[in-house]
Amino acid sequence: MKLLKWLLASVVSLVVAVTLYLTVFFDPNTLKAEIINGVKQQTGRDLVISNQLSWTFLPVLGIQLNGVTLSNPAGLTPQPMLDIKVAMLEVALRPLLSQKIEVVRLSLDGVVMHLVTGKDGRSSFDGLIAQDVKAKTKATGNANGITASAAEPKEGVKGPELARIDIQDISITNVQIHRQDALLGQSQTLALERFTLHGFSLGTFASFTFKGQYLTSDMNLRSVGAGELNVSRDLALVVVDNLTMTTAVAADILQANPLTSVIKLTSQIALDKKQLSAEISQLSVGDLQAAGTLTLNYAPPVPKFTVVMQTDELLLDKLLPSAASAEEGASTELSGPAPKEPDLSGLARFDLQLTLAATAVKYAKLAMQNLQLQLNVEHGVLDISSLTADLYQGRLLAKARVDGRRSPATYQFDKQITDVQLHPLLKDAADVDGLAGTATFHLKGSGSSLVMQHVKPHLVANGQLEIRDGVLYGVDLAHMLRQAYATVTGAAPAPKGQAKTDFSRLSGTFFLDNGILTNPDLVVVSPLIQLTGKGTANILNDKLDYKLAASLINVLNNQSAAQPKPAGVTIPLMITGTLQHPEYKLDTKALFNQQLQQETNKVKDKLKDSLLKKLGGF
């Protein structure tokens, strides 16, 4: 018994003596110079610890750093790569003896990072994630008969398990990460206002909150959220549950500015396989309500995303610029400095497979139903392999491809519209009220540049159009023909009817180049008239220039005997004006030339007959 008491007293005395030495006599600041010199030798960087180090030993093992800076490589600015105002870590001492880690408090405040890439390609990470370390490790491994592949951890092999990791409190506040890339001419800022984690332990859920901001030259994104975090004991699986995140995005290209979104999801991250999956129970962006799934495989050099989303109603005019805004932007481009092509180089940094289904889609007044979209991004190329939708009692089928590997980007498309009611489509899409019927339309083309003022001049396309059982509003072509015939022949003018022309079929092919749409074979057939001709439409200024040959192929049943019956007579017409306001008029010059030619031919025929009679029938 006396021996046991003596041993206990000795242990207590030893603990007290060690504690007294570490807390009273040992000064951690004596290690500052050694730490600073070590960093200088290993990285070539300057480490500055401006304030005194302080630490505690009992009841917790803790250390606090104040005023710590680490420089960027020489020649890169801003010079400080890392600036830490306050860093504090407190770990319970006794659990360490049982392979347990209990973090009482981890606190970071006032952290500023400048991650810089210079024009010569050097970056802030040069010398930190050094290839020298890999080379030394490889050389050491080879010297010991260990290959590089054998030294690397194998996928799917779980790491060692800790008995327990508990974190009572993590608090990270006022963190700013500035990224500047002189090669790409880009700058970005990530500002984390706060991140907190409470009551964390391996294998159980712990609550966390965050609030932050992401800034670029043309976008400002603010986000706040909360959820629950669970990390498996083998550190191979991370689960984020009940995450709710609210985000506000401000950008010039958005119609709603800022655009607010809310997302609720549950996610799993398999760290050993480098895979992430998420079930998105709610995605609200403006008036958009959607749900779906997301998977990410970040094991390959280029991460691969797979997204499947469903929504009842997709209101694009809440997400994209309106047509008026686009026109205003185009006019601004024409009057202001030369616009820049959008940078699509980011498409090469990820692969994406997107499947989107929407019950209804609306942009301005244009409406579609039952949209199905298959979109892929791979190797810097965006490919819409299939887009189908119900469109004004007809069907839309389209494919498109955008190649962002070079600037300006190039694109190609193939669009087909079948059995669409043309009048409401034109009215909603372009406020054109002059044409109706059941239309089938095929357009295939390609071009370069995504700048609004350059799209039309660089677009090359061809296609065909057919309209059945249609109406051309604003003009009665049959009346124009009868009126023209009466004018030429001196007959009584024809009565005026309704300002419209019914037709059974309108068809033609066309091709587009340098902003000029050329239609060489327009044909319009109706019970009363037939038109053939050709013309152009300038899509840069919307001007029309058509020359047609029109003829009446029948007469009205109620037409009086006194009125002229010009069936079979061809009358030249012209269509000018604009696409929104076309103007129909007689080609008087061609009409009188034609009449003069006819009269000349009649005179020639009479002279010929008279001459034959005089010659005795020869």
C-alpha cells in the first residue's frame, strides 16, 4: 500500500513538474527563428510572426498565433500570399492518450490570401507543392526497393481509423481569398464572412452554418446556408444532410437583378472514390421550381458532372435578358467600343451531361410545352444532342453545337418545326401579324462569333418552308390583279374586298449569307391566284425586295359580265418595306412593258396576216 501511494505521488509530482516547466519556464517563442528559417530554406519564402506565440498545457493543449504572414514568390504582387490576424487551436490533452482527438476550439479570424499567376506562368503555389518533394520521395522509395505505384495509396483502400474525433467548436470568420491570373486577365474574390461547426464527432451529425460572397468583374454572388455534417469513422464518406442555401446573384446578363435562388439537398461524398452525389429536393430560381439529382466524379483530371432536372414551368424571361434588352445591347455595341467575345475556355475544365424536362417553357410571349433537353459538354464543346417540344399545336426538333476551344466560338444548328400554327407563333415571337397557316419549316446553318452585332453577318444557313391553308393579311392580291387589269384595259374598276389573301399552299427554299436571305423559288397557290417569283430579305435592316409574277387562275362566281375577266393574265408585283410592315404594289414599269410587248406582238401578228393575204396565202 505504501508503495502504491509512493508511485501515485511520484506520477503526480512528475505531471506537475512537466506542466510547471512547459507553462512557466519553456517559451515557445524560442522556436520562432527556427520555424522562420526552416520555411525560408524549404520554400524560399519569407514567414513573419510579428506577435508573440502563446500556449497552454492544462486543462487543454492550446496555441495561439497572431500576425502571421507568408510571402508570394519574388516578382509576384501583391506580395503577401497569406496573412493571418488570429489563429487559435485548443485540444483536450487526456483523450490523446486513447487515440482520441477532442478539439475544444479552432478559431481563424482575419485571413487574407492572394493567389497570383504571373504572365510568365509562375504562381503562388510554386515551391509549396513542390515536385522536389515528390522526386525525393520517389528516389528514396526506389533506393529502398519500393516503386512509385506501390508507395501511392490505392483507390478503395480505406485509411486508418481513429478511435474518435470530437470538435466542440469551429469558428472561421473574415476570410478573403483573392485570385489574380495575369495570363487570362481574370480576377476573382471569395469572401467567407463566417463558418461555424458545433458538436462534431465521427459517425454522427453536427450542425454547421456559413455566409459568404463570390466576386468577379461581371458578377456578384452572395450565399448563406446551414445544414448537418457527418464524416464516417474511416474518413472515407462525408454526408451533408438538410442543406438549405439561399443565393443572390447580380450580373448584367440577368433579367432579374439580383436573381435569388434557394436550394435544398442531401449529398454524399465518397472521398476514397472521389465521387459526389446529391438529391436536390428543391431548387427555386426566381419563379422556377425544380428538383433532380446531381453526380460528380472528380477522380479524372477533368471532373464529370451528370445532372437530371425536372420542372413544371420554366420562365426563361426571368433568367435571361429580354428581347428589348438584347436589341438595346446590340445598339450599344454598335455605338460604343468594340465588344469582346465571351470567354468559353471554362467549358474545357469540366464534362457535363444534362437532362432537363419541363412541362411548360416561356420566354417573353413565346410558349412551349413538354420540353425535353439532352445537353453535353466535353473537351470544350457544348452539344445539344436533342431538344424537342410541343410548339403552337406543332412539334419542334432541334440540335446545336458550340465549339468554345477557339475565339471567336463557332456554332452549328439544325432546327425543324412541323405542323405549327404560324399566326400565333409569329405574333408572340416577333409581333408579326401578317401571315397565318399550318407551317413546316427546316433550317440548318453555322456561324462564328457570339457577339450580337456579329452573329447575323457571320451566319450561313439554308432551309425550306411550306405553309398550308394559309392567309396573307393586309392585302387582297386577287383584287390588285383585277384592278391592274382594269387599269391597263380601261375596264370598270373591280369592287374592293377584304384586305387579305387566302391560299392553299406557300412554299420555297432559301439560303442565308452575309446577312441576306435569298429566296429563288417562291410559289403561292390559291383557288383564285398563283404567284411565282424570287426575292431577298435583309436580316440586318429587315428590308424586303421581292419581284413576283401573279396571275388569276379563276374568277369569282359573283363577278358580273361587265367586269373584266383577267384569268390567265400575268401581272408583275413587288413586295418592299420591312418584315414587320411589308408593302405590296404593282410593278408598273414591268406591267406597262409587258402590255407594250403584248400590243407590239398583236401589231406584228396583224401585219403578218395582212402580208400573207397580199402574197396569196404564202
